[in-house]
Amino acid sequence: APTGFFDPLGFTDGIDQEKFDQYRTAELKHGRVAQLAVIGYITPEIFRWGFDIAPGIPCADVPNGVAAINAIPALGWAQIIFAIGAVDVRGWLGDFDIGKPDLKGKEEERALQELQHGR
């Protein structure tokens, strides 16, 4: 079941706690990215930004979904990949206090919910 510990392929068989913690951190990170990707896929269907995504290419002219891949110039993709890599390797976005909920003893419950939503 997807609640709590979930490892149907046995990736955690015979590993130590440190490696398990690395896997759990990666699972949370990938779940967060996947949730943001869904929002990023849906948002252009109902809203368009008013700036140019590249010189001479307004956001309104970029098609939705997979068709957008060919609309972004190669240098734009290089910038996107560099930014993602920098955040992933260095964690440059930081840990902000703004927007954090006051959990008051519900940390474990909310952590499990976040893990489930990422799956």
C-alpha cells in the first residue's frame, strides 16, 4: 500500500539507514518536482504570461504541452538545464520561512501526506 513504507521493487533490500535516507530525500524531491510539473503543464491552458520567453518570442506564442519543446530556442534549453542543475546540486533556492504552515505536532502526518502526493 502507498502509505508508509512502499518498495514494491525491493530497492531498499540490504541497504543501510544512510542510503535509505538518501533514497527518501530523492523521492521527496522528485515528488515535489512532479507536482510542480503538473501545475506547469496545466497553467498555460488557462493563463499566459505577458513577457517574451526569448527575444521576439512572446509566451502567448509558445504552444501548450509537448509542442512547446520545439518552440524554445537551444540557448533557452541550455539555461533551463543549467538552472535545474544548479538548484539540484547546490540547493540555491534555500530554505524560506515565508509560506511554511504552522504544523504544531503534525509533522509526521504531513510528511507522510507529502510523500503520498508525490507518488
